[in-house]
Amino acid sequence: MSDTPWQDKETLYELYVEKKLTTAEIGERLGCTDVTVSDWLSRHDIDARDPDPPTMTGEDHPRSVTKNELIED
């Protein structure tokens, strides 16, 4: 492994896109900070994931309830 593996586009793509590791997890594996990983992802034009994707769908999702329905309860 090189002295700066976080600069390698293929390594970053594999860990971030294919294995879906977080920038913090990648930084821990490669010996750098999550900020450094984010910087190199950007330099390599690897799109960032949504940091807080929705986990609820359908009727369980809070946005599926109207304001009036909340007031009535």
C-alpha cells in the first residue's frame, strides 16, 4: 500500500461506493481523517451520499400526516 492510500481513486471508490463505508471508517482504515477522505472523494469527482437518508416510508413517515390530523390527535 502506498504512503497516501486515501489519494487513490480506485481505493476510495471501492470503499465508499461499493462497500458503502463512511468517510470516518475509510479514514480509520487508511490512516487519515474523514475530512481528508471527503476532500479526495471530491477531487476524484466521486459523489457524496446523502448523509441522512430517510428511513421511514408510507404511513409511518411523519410527513404522511397532515397538520390537521396532528391537531386532531
